[in-house]
Amino acid sequence: MRPYHHLAIRALACLGLAAAVYTGLELGIRLAAEVAGMWGVLAASVMFPATIAGAPLLALTWGQWVPALVVYGGGLAGGVLYARHRERTPAPGTSPTS
């Protein structure tokens, strides 16, 4: 295994998570602006965790499945990559160079 392989996996996972969060927040703010105007944008910005989680569900009820797939799928894939790929640590009593 290359020495920086785990960093590349972690970076990919973080990029997936960031894309999912950005997409969910952007979708939620656009929906809030369409439904409630400026006050909706303010409320969606203040309650951003609920906006990220709830906006794809609202889009799904309107028949748009792609935002839900991007937000929930990207979050799930990024979380799994980040959690499952652990840095390799040498066993006790062994040299890290051998």
C-alpha cells in the first residue's frame, strides 16, 4: 500500500460529504425562497441541519428523486468511506519500516 493511500481515500470521502451537504443546503434554500420568500431563506439558513435533511424529502414528494439520491447517497457513501478506511498501524513489537 502506498504511504499516502489512506489520505486519498479520506480526501475522497470528505469531498463526497461536502458535495452532499452543499447540494442539500442549496436545494433547501432554493425551495425556501420559492415557498416563503426572504423569510424562508432566513429560516432555512438558521436551521441548516434540518434544511439539509428535509429538503431532499420535500423534493422527493414533488417527484424529483435526483436531489435525494445525491444528498443521501453522497452522505452515505462518504460516511462509509470515511469510517471504514482506517489508517494502518503496525502491530505491537514490529518495526514500521519492515
